Amino acid sequence: MTNRTEHGPNEDGFSLLEVVVALTVVSLAALAVVNVLGQGVRATGADEARTLAAIVADNRLAEVMAGTAPPAVGETSGVDHQLSRSWAWEMNVGPSPQPRILRIDVVVREAGERQVLAELSSFRSPQ
């Protein structure tokens, strides 16, 4: 019976270099996954903001269209609150290319911000 203490070229297991390279590859893959997940979260937040801004713009137009009196010509603005957030809106009522038709434009931003998140237009008879 021989006691073998020397390891030959057929040694089982991984070298330290192979382990370091494998860990590096796994780390890079994990970072890529985290980055993609972060982008998804940011995109979801932006979609939510645009959706809520569109709802505010839609509500403004619905109020104007449902009213019995025509809207006053000119610019008006205000702030609405949706889901604990404030939304600044501006409405511009003016003539359209067609006589006897008013054009109504609504622009919505998150309060305190400059970026327009929703913009809607509609037409209404002045009577």
C-alpha cells in the first residue's frame, strides 16, 4: 500500500485563480441584473406620474365640457391633488380655426416642476 502525498497533474478541485474569475463573472452578472431592476422601478414611477397627470388633464376637460356655460376665453390655472401628490394645471381657451368653435388646451405638470407630463386638447361650441 502506498501513501500518496504528492498531487499530480490530475488534481481534483479548482485553483484560486479559477475561483476568483468565476466570482468576478457572477458579480458582473449580478450588477447587471440590479441595474435592470432599478431601471424598471424608475420607469414605473415615471409611468405613474404621466398617468396621474393625464387623469388630472382629463378631469379638467370633462368639467369644461360638462358645464352648461362655455368656458371663459383666456388662461386659467390651478392645482389638483391626486394620490397625495399635487398637480399644477394650466388651461388655455381660445378660438379655433373654425368659426364659432373654441379650442381648449390643458397642460399638467407635477407641482413645482417644469416638465409637462400631460397635454390634452378639445373643442367646444361657445353656446
